[in-house]
Amino acid sequence: MKNIRYIIISLLAVFLFSCNEDDIIQLNDSEYVPVANIQGFGTTLEISKDRKAEMLTISYTPASYGVDIVTTDKLQFSASSDFSNPVTFNATSSDNTFSFSVGALNELLTETLALPVDVEASISARIITYSVNGVDTLHSTPVNFTTTPYLDILFAPNTFYLFGDGVGRVAQNNKLKFHKVHSEEDVWTIVWMEATGSFKLCSDVNYKGVIGKIGDPASGEYTLGTVDNRGEDIPVPGTAGYYTVGINLATNKLLIEPTNVYICGDNVGGWPTSTVVEENRFKQDTENKTMTLTRSLAGGELRLHVTHPYISASDWWHAEFLFFNGIIQYRADGGDQDRVSVNAGERTITLDFINQTGKIE
């Protein structure tokens, strides 16, 4: 009898572990019941910067697979009730509750869901339950609530950001972050500026906080404010488009120039400054708010850089960048980036500096 029991157990184990990952395992004949009774959001969730350290507790009735089995619960949010683009929150459940700060939720709302600040938003939340490979993932019935995200700039040390109605959105986290110029006392960023409006700079306390301009520009160059005189808003140039904003940290000056991005290296048979010519320059697509370059390439490593009067023309790599898996990354003051290769032939490279993405077609 004992041998028969071992044989049955062995056969069951073979069945479970021979299933493909996409196969669905039915755990006996019991009913699967997803998470229910999600509590804690209410119909309106009040959040604000002065409450960012407060903890929110979301409780729920756990899911059931009808048997004792290991499960993992995850909390998801969406700006649409159909969860067409759900975002999984980085929070761990314990004793059928999720606990997280108001600040963490606000960061998800403004950064991941890209919701505007100071505008009431309708949010849907649900809890999904995972188990072993092959067992159905369970989704709770969504709960819906409204909340109003707030502005909370999360500074990186010694880093400038842009914010204001003239630059399209607030300076949440790294969206409008300046990048260091390698080996030089300068920083730069590429930003889409509206036809009207203005902006200021902001930073952590070591970089003076919020500052603008002092007086009128000289040859297009602004003098930046100081701790004693933080200055006024800086107006945008007046024509919508991409602009490169450079700051000379040594002289406390700022200069706005229309963005010029170039390809160089083996793909075009040379290096700056000889390759800084029109056929290697990315053109602005104003309608789609992108920059594109279509040309025949020799094939090889992709090398891209921006030019600006504050950046050494011959040391192009001081302001080099690439994109990896579609996401733009900047060399800044770091070492050589990983290489990206391009096949020979006519190619179109598209850069989106609003969403910080790039692609080759």
C-alpha cells in the first residue's frame, strides 16, 4: 500500500513539472477566488507634500486557490478603468495588507503614470495574485478613487532641473534634468520649449535652490541668480521646438540654442569637427516633437553627440549619448558607454527628448 502511495505521488510530480510554462494547471476541482474587499483608498484619497511621509495601509481579503499553495500579491494602478496600461507598484504585501508612503504613491502617479500635478485624476487599483508557473493569475475587481497628484521635485545631488510653463511640464525627478559635460565646468539639457511661457532652474540646496535670471541677456547669454538674489523667470525664445540649454558653472551664465545633434564615427567616415555638417545633423519634426536623421550609413558603432557654444567642439564625446533598448542614456562625466551597432544601408534614427527614447528603422 505504501509503495502504491509513492507511485501516485511520483506520477503527480511528473505531471506538474512536465507542464509547459504556458500550460494552466487546475488545482483539484475547487473554485479560484481572487482578492476581494480592498479597503484604504476610499472614494477620494487626499494626498499632499506635507503628508508625504505618512503611511497608507491598504487591506484586503486574500485570494484562494482552494488548496494550501504559495502565492504572491501585487498592487496595480491604472489611469484607465480597463487597465489597458497597468503599472505594478513596488510594494510588498504582509498579512494581507500593503503599506507605503504618500510620497511613494505620488511618485508613481506623476512619474510612471505621467499624470499632471494639481489636476484631479481618476485612478483604478487592483490586486493580482500569482502562484507557481502554469497556475492562473487572479485579478481582483478594481476599486476606483480620485486623487490630486502634487509637485514634489526629487533632487539628485548637485544637479539642475528645469521647470515652468514654458518647458511643457514640471521638473518631476529626472524628466528635465541637466547632464554634466565631461571634463568641463558646464551642464546641458535638451528640452522642448513652448511658443510662450518661461522657466526657472531648481536644484538641491547645494546648487542654490530655485533661481532665474538677473537683468537682460547679453548676446543671448543670461546671468543666473544667486542665493542673495534668486532672479526672475527666464522667457522661452518664442518659437516652439527643441532647444539645448547650457549652463557655465564657472561664470554662472546660461545660454539657450536651437538643438543640434549629430552622428559621427565609422558610420559616416569621420569624427568631429569634420563631421559636424548638415547631412549628419538631425532635423526637427515639429508636429511629432521628435528629431530624425535619414541617411545612408556605412555600418558600425553608433556615435551621437550634441553641440553647444559651452561644449568643446573637438571633444565631442564630452556631450555624447546613446540609447539602449529604446531609452536614451547620457555619458555625462562617466566612462565609455556600451556600444550600439548599426547595419549598413539607409537608416532613419528618431530621437524623442520628451520621453527620452530613441529608435533605428
